[in-house]
Amino acid sequence: MTISERMFQIMEEQEITQAELSRKTGISERTISDWRHKKTNPGADKIMIICEVLQINPKTLLIGEGREHTEVSYSLEGDTSSLVEEKLVYNYREFSEEKKRRLLAYMNMLENTKE
């Protein structure tokens, strides 16, 4: 099963429409529709926001494991910074050396990006 197929399956289970996902993520409805009809997957830059809205961890979306953790929200809003930090540290420790290098490069790019 592809990432987008898994995403649409979870959306269906949660009764979330493409329009609602678009509104909550800021991803255009057209893009979400393309993932369904062209059978393409969301880019890496969209994964975390989709996981946040669907209240799943990235492992669930990416490889279909970890559905038992769907109640946990990794929202950046409110008083959840320790949960987000725990998730980041946990995932970092599980990453291969290559993934760690890629993540650090992405973080460096973000630090140098104007908001």
C-alpha cells in the first residue's frame, strides 16, 4: 500500500473529506486530489502536517505500523512541546546514520530560511 492510499484509508476511517484535510493542512484540494487520482504520494514537507491533522505518527502513514498510537497528537499548538520534543528525539535515535544526516541538513536549511 502506498503512502497516499494509506492516507486516504485513514481519512475514510476518520470520516475526513479531502476538503476538510485541505482546510486543516493548508494543502490545496487540487494537490490532495492529484495524490488520489494520479496515485502519487505527498512530499516529505507535507507528511508531518498530515500526521498532525490525522492524529497519527509518521510511521503509521509511511509504513503502516504503529496504528495503536493514533490517539497521540503531535500538535505544535498549546502546551505540548515536550511531546513534540520526545517524538523528535525518539525518531532521531531510531534513524539510520543517513537519515540523521538528512534531517540535520533539513534543520540547517530551516534555520536559514526567512519566515
